[in-house]
Amino acid sequence: MSAAAALPRKGTTGIAVCAAIAAAVLLASGCTSSGSGGGSCEDRVKFEHRMYTGLANVDFTTGERLGTGRIPQCNDTGGSGKRSEPPEPLQTIFAVKGLDPSVAVAAGESRDDAGFYSLKRSKPAGDGEKLPDAVRKYLRSHH
């Protein structure tokens, strides 16, 4: 691991690259979000049967390479449901130092451009928060 890989960073470069790619994919596919923020075109990555959602402006340090995840296809076009779409794009998944991969990972082409991704509960906890407790504590200590 290089010295640069161990340095904390905001992840904004990776997020900007991901956002630009996502925008291009959305424009090309004609996909739109539902306006309520709950559309299926969110910045997400699937790894080991878990769906993670991207969070912007998070200070984190990438850890070891864990494997390969998939960027889910947009599903807001009202298509026929047939699997004629191209396969989901692949994304390299890295650990986030200080968090278990069962709650958060980093995803990107490399450690240097990886963005922060967290699990989200489908229903908010009693305090209205959808992020796992471990991620909330991590975010508070890494702002």
C-alpha cells in the first residue's frame, strides 16, 4: 500500500467523477428520479448482497481491496421488465478503515478516487435516521 493510499481525504474527487458518470448514464438512458428523492437512480453500489448508498463530503481512509461490486441499473424508465439492458457496470470495492464492511465501504476505480458508501435502513430508526449507528458515530468523529 502506498503512502498516498493511507492519507484521509474528503472523497470529493471520486464523488465528482461518479456524479459525472452517473449523469452521463442517466442522460443516455432517459432515466429520471421520482422527485421525492427515493428514485432508483441514486448513487448506489451492490456488494456481497448488500446495497450501499453514496454519501458526499466524508473524510475517510481507504483500506484493503475487498472485491468487485456492481452499480445498479436505473429502473425508473417504465420498461417492460425484460432483461435486454446491458450488464450492470463493475466497481472496485475497498474497506473503510474504522468501519466494518457490513455497514460501509469505499467504491471507485482506485483508492484515490473512491467514494464513501453506507448501508441505509429501509425504515428510519426511532430518531428518524436511516444510517447504521456505527456509520453515524464514524461520521461525527470524522467531520
